[in-house]
Amino acid sequence: MNGFIQWSTLVLALVHKCYAGAYIPSTIANNKGSAEYWTCDTGVDLFTFDYIPLGLGPYSEYYDAICGYPPAIGTILICSVELAYDKSEEYHELIFKTATSSCDQYSSYHYEWTYYKEQYENATKYYQPLDEIANISLPLYAPTSPNLTSLELEYKGYRGYYFDLDSGTWFSVGICGYFLLLIVISAIHNFFRQTSIARSINNSKFSKLCQKYIIFPTLFPNGKFAQECGWTYFSGLFPNRIQFITDVFLFGLQIAFYCVSYEYKGTWWFGSPEHAWQRFVADRTGIMAFGKIPLLVLFAGRNNFLLFITGWSYSTFLHFHKVVACWMALDTLIHSVAYTINSLGYYVLYLQDTYFACGVAATVLCGVILLQAMHPFRKFFYEYFLVIHVVLAICFLIMCWYHCRELGWLEWLIAACCVWFFDRLIRIIRMSAFGWRTATLTVVDDQLMKVEVPKPAWWYHSPGTYSYVYFAGWIFWENHPFTTVLEGDNLCAYIRVKRGVTYRMWNRLIANNNKLQCKVCFEGPYSNGGSPKLNKYEEALLIAGGSGAPGILENAAKATKGKMIWVAQSLQTVKAYQPLLEKVNIEIEIYLTKQDGSNRACTVQDLFIGSESENLSTESSGKESDSDKNVELKGDLNNVSISFGRPNLDELINASVNNSSAKSIGIMACGPPVMMDDIRNIITKNVTIWDKSVDFFDEFQIW
């Protein structure tokens, strides 16, 4: 059902985009014939026609004659056809359509393009050569043609102008095409991972080299990807290497598109070559900025059908959202600066025009959005960031609309608005289907609470599912993504307390004696799709830490062969996930980092019953609660070992892979950023050494 909705969204967006083009000024592939028509418009200005304008159009005094008086119509159309390098009927039709659009916009007449075709055919019958007219200062009563040789220079100028104008559109299409290529390549790779093909080829030398140097590594050797870089108030997130490579190619495309030859032929009404170049740069970059808006909206949407097709995580799409946004901001800046220089002496006068003032406002909003979206603001004030970001983005789109509603290029905005609308619509449908349900909130560990709510009958659940959780209140729109697990007939989210809404709910929970009932809404289900791919491998190695334990435990419950490594702070943390732990049938190694004791292997029940009387010391190295001393977990799980202290993940992962009898191993991990970067770097270092087919599924997301 979700896939059908997503595909319907795309189809409807494209249909709306195409349908809107008939009613909204369009410039995509719509400039052919314009150079000839407007060059001849200049030539026709030399003639006088015995015609009184109707005065119903904005520029009727001039355009009514060439749009409604047959001798004038015939003159400009004969000139246009004769001037054109392309003599085909198809190109003639484009000239007639140019006449239709210009007359619709400027004159009192609103004819179909076929009318102008008929007028041209009629004019050829009554054509009077220019050299046969005795006095061209007198009114003309028959169609003629201006001196085409005298118009050649201006014609070249117009051709150059429209080439530069069209290039912005086609370069925008090129950027979209680049991402389409990435999507196709990723879709093929994702298909391989969804089937057994990837398992078969991952043991090849070429595949392992790609994994080691392109797919798995952080940007720099042993670097950071999940962790933030920088300082407290000046920080950011680095891409991984494959993301950086795609960003470099995008950089190359952008620079090439900025620098491709600007066609300027001789002196023309833009003035000097420098003045014309300023205008051409401004036009091209402005159109390129518009062409990125649909990508921005698509990549930021939660219901993006490309998530399923490519297998990319939502955080990967948000990475591209941010990169494209930076390039769009640069396009906008160049566009605005070039037009400002081009408008020196007239800038204040131009500000009186709505389109110009809205363009300035859009540029300012773009800069504010970019500054407001910097990592420290997202990190410390995420709820405020999100609301302000959406409001500013809507204001930006409105300003863009009024900036170009008479100029064109609104197809890009129409497409963006359609994608945004349907993403929000599907979110509303998801939330309405779930409704506001009564949930039970309990404290299960230090700064860890559990939200438990009855599962709707329609909810499709799989390991790795996550939902956006809303809490009823005066700021009910705040939401955050949390891994959602299934415990009996209930959906549960284990939430680590941070800032914002989770902190407020924690305080309410503590004030209510560690248990609370309130209304919640789960927007979902969403999924990274890692679990089906993991199942294609003979053996699974699952690594969990911190808040990443629930999703990994659910995947471990589905695994039939393999091992789970769990890094937790204390036995109390392990107890918090008892319902999930009881479902796991593979070997589990638990490492307690904030508790001392003697290592031991046993069943879960044997491990905790009588632990004080045997060799399991519960004396904590830090602040250990009394509840840790008497933890009792029910179940009959074999092959569970518990160790104390921080594990050496390099040794553990290597030993797990090397000692496995399986020919293929899928490694899935979710945990704190430092741990995730360590795991990524360990796998990158050893993947070419291991003699097995290995794949890595990173379930951690950050943005």
C-alpha cells in the first residue's frame, strides 16, 4: 500500500507539472522561434501601418498591429521564416506559436497558433518586395519584409541570448539527470543486496576493493562519519567517502555549467559584451537555482519512494538535500549579484517592480535558511530549527513564485509543491490512521524511558522499523524518529532522554512516580530495509550499543545463525530490554562498561539467579543502583556470555568473521556515533583480508 501511494505521488506530480504548463508561463524547450520573431519585431518597427489599436492589452499601441492587422502580421511572419536557419515546417510552427504567446501576453488579440499559420500562408500570396515600395515612410497595405542583412547581427545576438537562456534549463535537467544516474546505479546495487547476487559477488577482489576504498570507509582513513567534527558551537558532519565522491562529481558539473561558453554575437540591445555577460550569467544561474528546488523537496521528504528503490538511508537523502541546497544558494547569490551589477543606476527604480523586489526577498530568505540550518543550531535547538526551517522554506517558495510568475520556469516550483503536498498528505494519512492512542510511559533505566502503545491491525512491522513519535500537548507537532519494536500486541519505543520534548516528557514521568499514561501518535511505519538484505547471508553478526539495542535485538530474534555483540552500561540496561532479549536464539556476548564483575557464560536465567553468592560481583565502578544487584531475567537462552569492561571491537569482529564456518556474513550495527565509526573503520581495514563475502548494514542515522 505504501509503495502504491508513493508511486501515485510521483505520477500525480508529473501530471500536474505537465498540465500546469498549459496555463502558466513556461520556458522549458519553449524558446525556439523566439530569436527570429523578436529580431523581425525590431525590423517591423521601421514600418508604418494604417491601423488603430484596440487598446485592450498592456502594450496594445505597438503589438495590436502585428497581432491583429494582416499586413503587419504577414510582414513579421515572412521575415521570421526567411530569417530562420531551420526551414522545416516544424520550426515554422514554433515561430507561429511564439507569435501566439507574445500576442496573448502583450496585445488585445488571443488567437490560436493556427490563425498565424493561415495569416502567413495568405501573406505569401500578397507579398510585396521591399525594393518595390517607393516610400516606406508611408503606411503599408501589403505584407513585405525588412532588409534581412541589416538584421543579421541582431539575429545572432538574439540566438546567443536564447541559447544562454535555454542552457540554464538544460543544465538544470543535467543536474537532475546526474542524480537519476546515481539512483539507477544504487537501484541496481540495492537489487543485488535484496537478492543473493551481492552475496555471490562480494567475495570477488574487485568488489572487496570497492568496499574498502569507496563504499565502506569514512572520508579520511580512520576518520569520522557518525560523529560530529569541530567544536561545540562550530561543528558539522562529514560525508563518508562514497558520498564525498558523488559530491565531487556534482562540483565538477556545477563548475562546468557555470563556465560553458556564453554565446554573445556582436553589439546588441544588452549593450557592451561585459554588460551582456552579466545578464547571461545572471539568467543561467537563476534558472539553475530554480531547477534544484524539486530535488530539495524530494530529498527532504519522509515518504520519498526513492528510499525503497535505492536502499539509501534517510540520512543519505538529507545529506544530498544539504549539498544541493548549498549549490542552490550559490546559484542564487551569483544570480543576484550579477543582476545587481547589471542594474547599477536603475536598482532603486527596479525595486518598485514586484518581480524584482520578490527576487531580492527570495535571495535574503535563502541566505537566512542556509545560516539557520547550520549544524550547531540543529543540534541544540532542533524543534525550533525544524519549524523555522519549514516556515522560511514556504516563504522562499512564495517569493520565487511572484518573482517568476510572468517570466516562466514555474514548472520547477509546481513540481516541488506537488511533491511537498503529497509528502505531507501521506504523513497526515499515516497519522490519521494511527490516531491519538493512550500510551504507557515507564522509566526502564537511567535517562531511558519506554513508550508502549497498542498496535493497529493494519500496521506492517519488520525489524528495523522506526516511527516519528508525537506527544499530545500544546506543541503537539514536535516529533522525533525512534526505533519501534513489537512486544506482543504492543508497539514500543525505547527513548533516550535528550533535549526538547523527550526531556519534558521525562520530567513529567519522574514527577508521576516513574509511570505515566498519555496520548501519543506514531507516524509510520518507516524502514531502512536492512533486515531482508541481512537475511540473504548465511550468518549474521549483529552489534548493538546505547539506544541502538532495540532494532538490533529484533533483527537478532529473526537470525537463525550468527552472533550478537551487545555493549551496555549495566545489568539494569540489559533488564530494560528483557522482552526483546528473550526472543533471541543466537549466541549473545554482553559487555558491561560501567559495572565490575567476573566474566561468565551461561543461560540468562542462570546468569542472574544467585549471582551474589557466586563469582559475579555487582560492585560498580561508578554509581550502581541497588536494582542492578538483584536483576532477574526470565527465559531459557543458551550461549549467553557476560563480560565487564569496554570490549576490543577490532578483535571481536575479526574473530567472529575468521572463526565462522559460513562463506558469507552480513554485519549489522547500531549504536553511539563513536562506536559506529570504530566499526566502520574496522570493517574497512579488514574487508580485503577476510576470505568471506561480507556486507555492512549501518542502521545508525544522524542529521
